Amino acid sequence: VRDDREMSVGRPTGPAAASGSVLVQQKSAVADELAAEQMKKRAKGVSVEFLVSTFETKLQNALGDEYHDNTTFIHLAESFWGRREARFENMTSFLGHVETPSSDRVGENGVSLCTAIGIYDSHAVSDATHFLSWSWSYQVKKLLQTLKEYCTKRGLDRKKTFVWMCFFCNDQFEWFSGREQDGFETFGNMLRHIGKMVCIVDTYDAATAIYFKRLWPIYEIYIGFTEELAMDLALMVDSKEQLQQETLAKIKQAIVVEVRSAGASMPDDETRIKEMIAGRESDAK
């Protein structure tokens, strides 16, 4: 015979149980609201107008001859946050991003470029309208030109188009510090929150594209595809000219992406992304 008294030990019943359930739901709702507010705070983008005009001018002023046609975002990272082997040493301050006190890291200086830009020009930063999927290996001038042409082609007002780019919008003082960061949560949730992604691809030939040699852009495409988010493709200028000269058969062959050959800086990230994609398709390709 079951003793219901034993079954109810430690478990409130009646009004007490209902009250406890409501309290849990309220706490969950508050947590969700705080998470949503935090995401909204982080999901700020930089206007394309600022990037293709003021940003380049300020870069030239800050870096001088070090800024040229072949300068990549990796080169900029070494100037803004120090070289890989000597992070946070000999940094070039851009709009005060080095010396501005951080609101998240109490007692420390250093903010994201997006924050520094927003302090310099409040109209240059607002809620992100587009999530940018790209690579730090890209040449700065080519990427900015591609962004400019994308807005023109889509009929977008550059002053009202705000792009979320990890380079600008993540606090790199936090990411480069060695503190544990979850790229899956940051990039995945940011993409879901913004809801529209622009994939800037350097060449239509997937076998040679810088874009497809890195797993993070592939992960972003995977999230966009599986969650049916709005996605646009923006080819760089050189690639568009080459594409116009190719046959359809060669183009079809060129756009096959081999996920297994792509890599990530952290082995754990590489394994996780490939397993995630393989979980949907039997062949991770």
C-alpha cells in the first residue's frame, strides 16, 4: 500500500506549491528579460556611412603609412590591441578606445571600437540592422568598398544601415585577455537577435576563398540556414568581375564548400562546429 505521506515529504502542496511555482516562473521571466536587455545593449552596430568615410580618414591619421591597400583587419588588430605575442602592449589608440574606462571591467580601461565610435559620434552607432559574416584576413579597403556597393545595390541608406562586426562590436580587451568566452553563444545569439546576415565572400571559388577556410563563417551560415534567417551574399569587386567571365558549369563546381578542410583557431571550436553540422547532414560537407 502506498503511503502518500512519504510521497509528499519535502514537496509543498496546495497553495504553497502553487505559490512556489509562480515564484519560479517570475524569476525565469525576470532572467529572460535581463538577458534580452543585455543582448539589446550588446547588439549595437556601426553605420556603413561612418565606416566608408570617417573611419578610413581616422585610420589614415592614426596609422599613417601603415595603412595602405594591403592592410588587413589582422594588421589593424595588432595596432589596436598589440601583437599576438605581446597583447595590450604598444597599442595605437583609435578614438580613445585604449584609455576610455570600461563599464564592464571595473577599474580597467579599454572599450570596444563600437563604444569609442559611439562616444565620438552618437549618430554612427545604433541598433544593428545587419550581422556581418566575414574574415579578419580581408583587406580593409576592399571590405569597405564591398559594403558601400552592397548598400547601393540594395537601395539602403548608409546612414541608417548599422552593421554588427565582431572586430568593432566585441570588447577585444575581454576576448584577448584569456577570459573564457563562448563564441557559439555570442555569435549565434547575436545573429538570431539581429535576424539578417550579409555574407561578404572574397571569391566565388569556395576552394580558394578565405571566407570558407575558416569555420566561424560556415557556422554563421549554418545558423542562418537552419533557423531560416534572412541572408544576403555580397561578393568582393574582383570576384564579381571574374564571375562574369566563367561558364555556368565551372561556377557550379566552384561553389561546393568542403567543410572538413576548414579550420578554427581553437581545436575544441573546430570539433564542435563540425559535429554540429554533421548532426544535420550525414556528410559534413
